[in-house]
Amino acid sequence: MDDFSRLPIGIFDSGVGGLTVLKAVRERLPDESLIYLGDTARLPYGTKSAQTVSAYALEASRRLVSFGIKLLLVADNTSSAHALDALRAEFPGLPVIGVVEPGAAAAAAASARGRIVVAATESTVQAGVYPRAILHSRPNAQVTALPCPLFVSMVEEGLTDGPIAEQIARHYLDPLFTGPDAADCLLSGCTHFPALAPLFHRLLGPEVAVVDSASTTAMVVEDLLALRHLANPSGQPGTIRTLVTDAPERFARVSRVFVPWEIDVAEVETIELG
């Protein structure tokens, strides 16, 4: 088991947003080595059919598994919504974790009155996965799935605070977080959105719980590794390997919004899938 526990965790995303999940795992589990694969050649997944998303997720995951990993973490919300069953069937001996269920369970627990808003991309909202998962944990919850497509562009342009970011955030959030029926919990249902957490906290105030799937998913990973005795016993800082399928220069540039360390483009490996 020791040899297997020293293997890295594989993290898959359609692009750069999953770096928020990588960051959360790194902060919580600094001894674990990580391999991150962003399928930047085929993003966004949100405009693709469920069948295509599953096919892409399987191809990317097969590549990660080929490197030798002990756990597969699907950081992409669309893939988590459409491909988890296929991935678990493909790799029956490998733990596979998505971001939807951890985030939903955390929001269900954090909401004081059960009035929860899920801010997500349009494709994730249309899939309906977060409301279903939240209602599974808390059947009497009132859940509103809110498409916030501009948040993705904002984050990738580095507009995580300031007048423009505040105006757009208020446009989306004010109607649901004001008045006597105001929501009391905001769940970030997109891996880009944790970068906006400081803005959300400031605009919504201390009475509103702000939950993101990145940090809660990292907690689930930690618990699973402990349960299965898979935590790396070395006591040494783990390594991070970064793979993309296209545009490593843009990936390295945009990554600065998501992680506090610099990703050197020379260390970003470009691979082909399919």
C-alpha cells in the first residue's frame, strides 16, 4: 500500500478553472504530488452534448491514469455532471471524485434557512445537477440555480474586484439576496468562481454563507485518502506536473488569477488526446 500511496493525484479540467481545485488540494494536502490536465484545445465543455463531454472526459482521464495515479479528481463541473458514472465504470479500482456532490453537501449544511443560490455557468444550470444534489442532502431547501456567464470572462481577465466586477456581481446577485425572502447561502458552482469569493463576502455580508466546491472537494479528497490509507507518508512536499492540450502560453498567463504561485510556461507540457 505504501508504494501506491506515493502515487500522485490526477486532476482533470476542461481548461484553467480547475486550478482553483488544485490550489485547494495543495493547501490542504501539501505532501501529495499532483498531475493537472487542462483540455484547453477543446474548451469550453459547456457547449458540448453530454455524450461528447463524456467522451472527452474519458480520453483525458485515460491519459492521467496512464501516468499512474491513486485518485482521479474531476474538477470540471460539466464533466462532473455528465461523466462520473462512465469514469467510475471505466476505472473500477480507482477512486473518482467530482466537484458537484461535495459543494452541494457543504451548501446544504451551511445554509441557516435553506435558501440557497447556486451561481454557475449556463450549461451547469441547465443540467440541474446542483439542485438535485442539494435537495438530496436537504429535501426542504429552496434552491435557485443562477446562470452567471460573465463571471467566467471576468475572472480570466483578472477582474475579480473593483467597480466593474462589483457592478456585474450586483446585477446577478442583488435580486436574490435582498428583501424578506433573501437567500442566505451562495454556492459557487463553477471552478472559476472561487476567485471571486472576497468580492462575494464583501457584497453579501456576514449573514450569507459563501461556499465553493474547490475547498469542500479538497476536504473530501483528504477524508478519502485517510479512509483508504492512501495519504502520502513521505512527509516531503509533493510535486506538481501541469499538462495542457493547447495554448500553454495563455494557460500560464491566466493561471495567475487562480493560484498564488507562478506557473512557468516552459514547465507546461503540451499533449495530444484521442
